[in-house]
Amino acid sequence: MGLVDIETAARLLRAGEVVAIPTETVYGLAANALDEAAVRRVFALKGRPADHPLILHARDPRPWAHFDARAERLAVYWPGPLTLVLPRRAVPDVVTGGRDTVAVRVPGHPVALDLLDHLDFPLAAPSANRFGQVSPTTAAHVLQAFAVPVLDGGACGVGVESTIVDLSRPQPSILRPGAIDADAVCLALGEELAPASDTPAPGTLPSHYAPRARVVLVDHAPPDSVALRRRAPADYARALYAELRALDVQGPEVIYAERCEPVGVGVAVNDRLERAAYSVRPPSTSTTRPVK
Ligand code: AMP
Ligand code: MG
């Protein structure tokens, strides 16, 4: 299956099929979040372990999660690249991995919003890549990995996955950095966040987003090396996954990745680079070792 229009995408989703959809962060593999068999198809396609919960995407997530005053404050960033973990309402166990919390988001992509307007159910959607591999930011990336119908929305504007904020505990915390940075979260909440290390997100693995080549994090890549070179944080985020893919196709043994300035979405870029660089493979004889 290749590219489909929005009516076809909506019809297939209503029939319990999986459709790849654009969001402003990365492309997602979407299914009707209320249809257990459809959601299971997403896990099977991705090769994703069943205990890695999915994010529920909706025009208005309030019917699916218990919103308190904090959640309402952070909802100012919707539609946008922010996911909230909240106590769940009636959501199938397959979406939440059986947890008593659910992760919800209103995506900020016009095509995704248009699609949701065609549907009377929310979409469960993880990134449209095989488990552990680099996330897709174009329809072509999705089609390289999956024979699924794809709704094309162009290249993703943000380029890295949403910020995840856990509001299910006494003190809010960031489970995954994204384009809505810690300062923006604190500003809207009017309170401090718990340290990130106290609360790892379920399914957050040290190794992720990994190309075939070994990724080595550096401040300055050697001249003439195969490298991701530094640029402004938002530009780096937008280009990150497409460039990792393009460099990997050249078949290098090593891709050098220059750290991003850790401001705004730059914190998320460095987080993804560290996971791409994390390796359980034994160090080779070269002098450069993978950075944890
Ligand atoms: P992905 O859709 O691949 O970007 O990953 C979604 C991530 O959201 C998961 O790997 C979890 O880290 C996080 N997540 C989803 N649901 C929950 C939840 N109920 N509680 C905590 N984290 C969640
Ligand atoms: Mg993912």
C-alpha cells in the first residue's frame, strides 16, 4: 500500500486497519485506540513489546483521562508536541500496557487534525519505525520500513518525538524531552519539576533511534568524516532523523554526531543522539568509544 487520501485513511481506520499518519513531531503508525485488535496490529507491525504503552491522539483527550488543574494549565500547548500522562478513564488495556495511567496528546499537524475530525474515535499511535530504529519524518521513510497505507503530510516540522510530562504523581516530571522544553512546562505549571532521573518512562531504553552505523557523540567532528554537524536547535531537530538515515545509507562504520546547544529542543536532540550512540556492542579497536 502506498499513499492514500484522507477519506481513504479514515475509512481504513474505521475498518480496524493501521494507517501511517503525519504529525508535527514524527510520523505515527495509527489505529483506532478503542479497537483492541487494531491496536494489537500496531504492536505486531512494529515489533514493539506489549508493555511499551502508546500515546492516545485526540481532538479533545478529556474523555479518556482525568484532567486536573495542572493538566488544564499544560493544555495551553495543544495542539502541539506535548504528551501528558494522566490517570486513565475508559481506555483499552492494550493502549496503556495495563497501567492505571494513559498518555494523551492533541497533535499540532493540520492533516492529523483534519483526519481526527473525520473520526469519532481517538488514535493510538507510536512512531512509524521498527522498534529501536530511527523515527520517520517523511512518508518515504515510513514506506522504506512498512507496506502500510500512508497519509502524506510533508516533512515533519518539529522532527523529534513529543515532550512527555507525567502528571500522575505528586510532583510533575518530564519523562522524555521534546520541543516544549522544561522552562515552558514550568512556566505554564507555575511550579518546579521533579528531577528526571527519578521517573524513567516505561519503555524508555538507553539504546534507541539507532542507525546501522555506530554513532559517536562529539563536540567537533573530524574534518571529512561522515558527520551530523551542529546547527541551531530547531533546525537540528528538524533534520536529525532524515540526516541520520541519509548518512547511514552511505554505509559508514561510524557516524560522528556533534552535540547540540542544550537550549530549547536542543536538550531533546542530545537525548536522542545519546540513545542513538548507546551501544551494547563491545568497543572496537578504535580510540573512540561509544558515549553512554
Ligand atoms: P512513542 O509513541 O514511540 O513515541 O512512545 C510513547 C512513549 O510514551 C512510551 O514509550 C512511554 O515512554 C510513554 N508513555 C505512553 N503511555 C504512558 C503511560 N501510561 N505512562 C507513562 N509513559 C507512557
Ligand atoms: Mg518511537
